[in-house]
Amino acid sequence: MPTETPQPGERPARGRPRSADSEQAILRAALDLLAEGTDLGDISINAIAARAGAGKNTVYRRWPNKDALLVDALASLNRPVPAATRQTTRENLTLLLATMVTRLQDTRATRIINGAMAAGVKYPQLRQRYYTDVIEPRREAMRQVLRSGIASGELRPDIDPAAIVITLTGSLIARSIEGTVPEGPPEKVAGDLVDVILFGIARRPD
């Protein structure tokens, strides 16, 4: 996807004081365009600025290019990664996974992100930035919880943290694509899934 400045790989410039209201209006405008199904290639800084009632220069003072703005807009649909400060591996995995459940239960947010990721086949640069900036830090937080569980002896030493994280998150992503994300309190939904991984599904012998 062509970017609108010569430096598509840079993180958003953050040097100037910013108006929170203006920034939120710009992010909402980008999300509205995505929610309407506008092709990523047809979304421009001019279109976002016009929708937000902001000047083009106001947008560029906050983001160096369209990719950076769209990634920040998509990231705003997710809650911040919480600190894993609970007592057990189960509690910390549940805490982290519950943030994902919360977002997936928001049908508009999920539709926007799923649409953008599907379009990422055509625009791989944007999809890669989203994975790097948004998804990977969340997965790493969960991998760290599992590594800590191994170190403390709570978990078996031969498990693969990366595979466990993909199993936990991938099952939820599959259900979001199908439109069957469980309802109910996010921590309850997350805890039930974590228990399947931690304790398995086979009956214990008598």
C-alpha cells in the first residue's frame, strides 16, 4: 500500500503537544471509514482529515503517514495490556486473555479488525505493522507468564510457550471469524479456555 510520506517505517512523531479531542476525532474518522468497508487503498489522509473536521497538517503533526495512523486507530480498539501481577499462572493468563475476549465481544471492533487483516493480503505492510506493534506485545506478555510458570515449577519444563499462546488466542480468533465468540463476563470466558489448556479434557483414572 503506498504511503503518503517518504518514511513509511517510522513510528508516529510525538514531539508536539497534542489535543486529545482532535486526536480522538481523527482516530474515530479512520475507524468509521474502515467500518464502512472503504478499501484500504482508497483511504487517504485527506479523507480522514475531512471526516474528522481537522486539517491535513494537523494529522501529519501526529502521524508521519497513513499506515501509522491506521495502525494506531486499530490499536485503539484494544485495551492496554495489563500487568501480570496476580499470584498464579492461571490467574495471569486469564487476566491477559480476558482483554482479548472483551475486544472480540465488541462486534463492531472485531468486524473492523478482521476486515483490515483480511485486506492485509493486498496490503501486507499495514498488516505486518499491526502484528508487530499490537499483537506481538500481547503474545509476548502471555509467553512471559508461561515462562515464569516454568521457572517457578508450576508448569512442566517441556512445554512450548509460543505454541500454548497460539492455541489460546487462535481458538478465540477462529470463533470471532465464525461469529461465535462466547458471551458472558470476559474473565469467565477466558478462565474456561485457560482451564482447558492447563488441565486438559481427559478424565482422570479412578
